[in-house]
Amino acid sequence: MIIVLGIVCNATSNEWIWADGSPVDYRPPGFSGHLNQPCTPNGEWYYNRRDANTIHEGYWYHYTGEATVNYDIHCVTELKKSLRFMRMTA
């Protein structure tokens, strides 16, 4: 299982930051050395949990390839009821 991490390149400072603008002040026990180098705008980060094809459990990988990568994104949310669909009782 691969999880895309929200780490992006700050083009002004050339540092990796979280997508919300905060610094990447946590580093797991295993991560690509690219995290300590000036960032590249086309790079992306992902976490790969251990499975049969993974060498490092919990390792943060860096990818800068030219290939297109497709992801399935699944979200869970709680929707608020619309008044229009609520049954009114007297």
C-alpha cells in the first residue's frame, strides 16, 4: 500500500514543506536523503508500508520520474442533512 505524502516544494526557499505551508519538522527513522536537499518542483513523496515488495517499513520515498502515476483516492466524510430532505413532523 502506498500513501502519497503532502510534501511539496517551496519554490521561493527551495525547501520541502507540507502542503499547508508548515515546515517538515518530523522525519521518520527511514527517509530518502532528498528531504535534506534543495527541493525540485516535479518531485513527490510517498510512504510505503511493509509488504512483500518493500524493503523498508515506514520509509519515505522520493520520486522524480517522468512517468505518469495514477492514484485512487478514497475519502470518508460526514454529510450534513439538508432541510429539503428532512421529514417534518407536527
